[in-house]
Amino acid sequence: MALKPARLGSIRGRLVRTMFVAALLAFAAAAAGLLLFDRLTLENRARAIVEPYAQLVSVGAEAAVVFGDAQRAQEILDGLRASAQIRTAQIVLADGRVLARHGSGTQAPPERGAGLVIAPTGDVAEYVQPVGDGASLQIVLDLRTLKQQGRGMLLAAGAAMLVLLAAVTLGLLAALQRGIVRPISALAAAVDEVRVGADYTQRVPAAGSDELARLGDGFNAMMAAVQSRDEALQRHKDELEATVRDRTAELELARNAAEAASRAKSAFLANMSHEIRTPMNAILGMSELALRSGLARQQEDYVRKAHDAAESLLDILNDILDFSKIEAGRLDLECIPFALCDVLDKVTTLVGMKAERAGLELLFDVPPRLPARVHGDPSRLGQVLLNLAGNAIKFTQRGEVVISVQVVERQPAQATLAFAVSDSGVGITAEQQARLFEPFAQGDASTSRRFGGTGLGLAISSHLVRLMGGQLSVDSTPGKGSRFGFVLRLGCDAADEGGAFEAALRGRRVLVVDDNARARELLAGMARTLGLEPDVADDAGDALRRVAGADAARQPYALLLFDAGMPGVDGPALLRELARAPLQRPPAIVLTTTTLARQALQQQLGRAQHAAAILLDKPVLPAALAAACRAAWAGDAPPAPTGRAAPKPLRSDLAGIRVLLVEDNEINREIAIALLQQAGMVVETAGDGRQALQALERADFDVVLMDCQMPVMDGYDATRALRSRPPWRDLPVIAMTANAMVGDRDLALAAGMNDHIAKPIRIDEMLDTMARWVRPAAH
């Protein structure tokens, strides 16, 4: 029967394509086999042509080679002219000279053994055969005629195969048309009727027992089941639509409630932040003014402790604000040059006394050759170290807390530094570590009751470290302590080599005496990297014996580094013992002490009539140790303690500028006036935005410090009003407000303010911000 044209998308069309592709593949495989056969037999055919000629030439040429008869050899090679397939031939002697040559062109002497080699192109073959005395016969055979003969045979075989494959393919298609295509076409037509018209009464004929017959039976059974279920689905449709409407209304209510709760939470945080920062500004501001007023030592200690407590409360508030910024994706970092030692000094100042009160040793493991200045965000790096050190002190009952900084890799303009905080505290289980960096999570349910804290510090620290390009990790064993660490790659100055060995320290012997093994190890290592030659002792008795022995052996110690707070023999007692000892060259003495014990130790040393000693505050940093050693050998006054620096003088380059302070809170107004006047500024005040506009009408000002939340007219409306008037469009307006939540700065800038200072106000930050917008040179 005649075959009908096949549509491309039909089963018959696919079968036609499949058979056609299969035929082509079979033809291609057969053709490839014939080509491979031709290629493999090409060498044998070439050998059959060239070997008889080579045998004749070699027999006749042996005598010519032996006697070096070039004429005879040439006559023998000329006999090869009878073969048109021999392109060139030559007889090459053992020394490489050509005895005779046939054909045009030149050939390189053979560099291989006897045999036939076909060129990669297949157009020529080279045959080499020895002819005696090390000579060889080299014949180049033209294979193009052989290849043409092979192609002719291949074409004939291919044509016959193509005809055979076409006949087989057509026969198979006819058989498939009857047995497969027709039943499937009938089934497809029934499916189309069901799909288009949803007519589930459609059935197809199913005869036989093959797969197509079972497919037809299955289709008929499926249609019967669908037809019965369609009616049930239709009944449930109305019920489902009613349910969906009810659930949609419930979800809408739940979404509205969640949005309202989110807005309420944000409003609550904003209000609480404002309400807490307002009295905090008064506490911190008044304590700052008191510390700058020249208090007696005991009064200064009381005020400073209150100031530190207020700072701690502010840190908790800032943690909450930082977490809100993280949730909003608005926590950004700055990149500025800063000194690592300043960050470490700040950590010492803020957590040193806390460790001392807890009876812990706070130690630093810091090499002297750290880069002096790096590029990054010093406040955020300090925040992470402070948080980790504070946690370590909080969860450690006895032992020590070690803050370490190590150089992993140093390049001309970049340094990779590893920071770590280790403790000997309670440790953390694996289960607790898995959720340690989650917000509001702590070690166990009783942690907040036992140790306090918001549970935000580690989550914020982990996020900050990720922003700085690192990863905060923890390694802990319950009952043995924890180690939190991270690695940062920071830019640095190419010429900055950090600390260097000093000639005054190199090679001098020093005895380190401390009852804490870890402290001894770190102090000895620090001394060694400074160029000193340290020995260690764990108590005063051992130290005195070592000093006496070294002096008797004429190898005295140049320095005795002694922990003044050791049990048994303390610092003053050690000085008395050394004064009684018959030493020829007594060592210089540096006593390490804590901030709390420093004043009492100074009083004891002042009452005693013994050799002077240099006091060195714990924890010890390399620069402080080097300075103490130099002072001890030079007989200078001891270096000032690092943990309690006096308030630094206010910058004076803003003196004389005219400031309009807009603030409704009387205490905050009093604090700001005092601080600004201490910096030499001329201050006028206003209690709300309307009074501020009236003050601007009366006089000219260089800058306006504007509170945002005020009665009558707030700072936003006042700023928009003054910006609408040409004389004040360029007047610097700086928000000075307790609003410090995410977006508060944007609101201030959107209202037309130039900058934003969050309360509690830090005087240095306020003056630096004002200096960015005010030009003192104009006055």
C-alpha cells in the first residue's frame, strides 16, 4: 500500500525520522568501516608495489656500494623509471653521502630503520631497505593512484548499501503503520476530544492482547473513573471556593496584625531609645564635665565608676540598635587608617578593671612587629574584641583571659591578622555552639539569670566580622574554656614595618617572675621578641636565688620583672630582700600591678626607704614593656598607666564660632552649653523650633545644633522652614538628638540637616562633626 506523507509532530513522523536517522547511522558506520578498511589495506598495497622494485635494486646495487661505483648505482636506479608510482629513490652510504638519486627533489638521509612508513597525509610512502656496508636504499612511492582506486570501490559499495537500507526502511515503516500508528492515532483523537470538549464518554476500540490493546483498555477504564469523579469534584468546588474565601480573609487579618506588631515594635524601640538616651546624655555629660573640673582623686574615682557604668548601659542600648540595623540591612562599616595599639589600649581600659574585680588575669599575646597602622573600621573591630573579652570574663570564674593578635601573612600593602580571645571558663557544649551566634541565644536557659546580658553580642559580632571579610569561629570544651577567633585581611602602609628591635634592649638578661604560668610564658615570649634574653621563676624565693647566683657568676640580670601582687612575698617585700642581699650589680626592677592595686602600691613604695621600682600596669603590651625597661635602666619616672588616661584637651580650632543650640531639655541644654563654652564657642539657646527661627531673625550664627523631638515646632519642621528662606539655605544645621534608630539619620538629612549626632553626646565626636561643616578661619 502507498505510504501517506508524515506530519512532523505525529508518531508516524517521529518513526520516519527515527528510521531515517537509524539508516543514516548504519550507512555512516558502514562507510566508516570501509574507509578504515581502505586505510588499513593501503600499506599492504603499497608494500606489494614497492618491495619487488626495492629487491631488484638492492641486489644490483650491493657491488656498486662496495666499490663506490656511482655510475653503476645510477644505472640501477634509472631502471625505476618504468614505474610511474615511484616518485624518488636514492642510495645513501653509511657516512650519509648520496651515491645515486632518481627522480626530482631532494630527500633527507633516512634516520630510521628499514621498513615502509606512510606519510600522515596518506599521499606518499617512504620505504627504506639496507643494501650492505651500512648503506641504505630510500624509495618514495606516490599513493594517489592507489587511493583513487580505493575511493572508486568505496563509492560503489556505498551506493549498493544505500539502496538496500532504503528498501528495508520503507518496509519497516509500512509494517509500523499498520500495527502501531493507527491504534495510537485513534487513541490520540479520543484524548483530543476529552481535552477540548471535556467529553468523558469517549471510548476507543481495544482488540488483541498486546501493549496497545492494554493501553486502550486502560484509557476506557480511566474515562469511566473520571466521569464518576467529575460529578463529585463539581460538588466540592463550591465548598472549596467558600473555604478559600474564608481563609483569605483570615490571612489578611493575620498580615495586618503582623504589620501592626512590627510597626509597634519599631515605635517601641524608637521611643525606648529616645527615652533612655535622654537621661543617659545627662549622666554621661555631667560626669564628663565633672571629670574635667579637677576633682580630688577619690571623687574622680567615684565619678569615673559612675561614668563607666553609664557607658556599659549605653553599650547594651547600642547592641539593640545595632541588631535593628542588621535586621534592616543598614549596618555599614568605614575604612580609615588607625593604630592597632589604640584599639588594644581601649580594650585594656574598658575590660581590664572588670577582669581585675573578677580575680582574673587579663593577658595580651601580641608580637612587637605588628603593623603600626592598618586600614579598616577601628570602632567595629574594638566592639568585637570588647564583646568577646567581656563574655570571656563573664563566663570565667578563675584563671585567665588571653587576647592575642598574630601576623598570619605580611605583604607590602596588606597584612593578614589572626585575632583570638581565649579563656579558662565554663566552656560551651557542641549543642550550645550550634546556636551560639543566633540572636537572643545564650548557653542555656539559666545563663541570663546567672550572668546577665541580652544574648545579642555574639550575633552582632559575627555579623560585623563577616562585613570585615572574616568568619567568627569558636573552639570550646566544657569545663576547660573557650577560644573565639577570626582572621582579617587589612590594608596597611607599605613602609610600615611595625615594632622593631631596639639596640638598648638587645641581649640584656631579664628575669620574669609571676605565679601564673600563662602570664610567665607570654611575658617571656614578649621580652624575647623585643631582643631581651629572659629567664623565668614562679615565686620570689626562686627569683632571689637566681639573682644571687647570676650575680656571683658575674652574669647578672639587667632587669627583674616581678608581679607585685603575688602571694607571700609582694613587691615591697621583694625590694627589702634585694636591699639586704650582697649584690655587686643589682638588677633594675619593674613591678607589674593592676589598676586597682596601683595606688596602694605607690603609697607603700613611697613610705619605704628602698631602691625605686618602675610600675607597669597589667595587661602588658610590648610597647609598654619596652618603655618600662628603658625607664628602669635610665632611672626615669615610671610611665603613666595606660588604663586611666586623663580626659584629653578639647580641640581649640572652633573657638569663637557662634552656635545656636536648640534644645528643650534643660539638663541637656546645660551640658551642651558647658562643653561648647569649654571649647571657646559663643552659644545662644532656643527651647523649640519656633524660638530658633526667631533667634535666627535677630542674629547671625555659624552653625545650628538642632534637637529633633521638641514641643511647639520640632527640629524637622524648623529645618524645613529655615531652608525655605534664602539667607539660611547654606547655614549648617546638625541634628543633635536621642533618635538613633535605623532611618533616623535619613529623616534628618531628608529634612535638610547637614549631619546627625546621636545622644548621649560625646564631646570629641560633636566637635569633629561641627568642624566638618564650620569654617573657623572666617572669624
